[in-house]
Amino acid sequence: MSGMKTGAFVLGIMLGGPAAATTLPQVFASCTGRFSAELEHAWLMRSVDAEVLELRRAHFEDMLASVTKNEMRSSLLDQRIKAKSAHAHILSMAQFERDPDIARWARHRAKVEIGYCESLLLES
């Protein structure tokens, strides 16, 4: 990975990661974006997990809607899109990266990020 790509990737992770989300609406927006990325990845890989992921994303969409004020919609949509993009990049690296260390790191990072979101749900 080139220096510029690495820098963009790290910035994307920082923008979409749990540490970047400081308010409940931001957390829900980030998790909604992550589950959107997980769902699209599951569709592409023809995973049997797609139905469960779709339900979890729907739960986060509902939670996000319940805590979002009108003046926050634009910034939360932006956060959701950035989190989705960053998580999709990690999933792509986990699946297709030729360097086994990077692929292993990406698999772990994706599990940590989505695990954080799953921990917020009452159901499993």
C-alpha cells in the first residue's frame, strides 16, 4: 500500500471508528454505516448472514431516527457514509489483500468495529 493510500485509509478508519463517535446519534450513525457495509459485503460474498445483518442495520436505523434532531441529519448522514466507506474498505482488505498480515489485521479490525456495534444491541 502506498504512503498516500495508507494515510487515506488511516484517516477513513479514524473518521468511522468508535473513538470518533462522541454522542449517541454519532454512535448510531457509525454503526448503521458499518452494518450497511457488512450487509453489502454479505450480499457480494453470498453469505447466509445477510438476513441477520439486514435486521441489525434496521435496528440501528430505527435507533438513529429516534435520537436525531432535524438540524443533525446532514452531519449524521455524512458520518454514516464515512463509516460505511471505511468499514467496506476494511472488509475488502480482509477478503482480498494478498499480504496475510494485512488481511489478518483487517479481519480483526472489522470484527472489533462490528463487535462494538453488536454490543449495543439487546438481541444477539
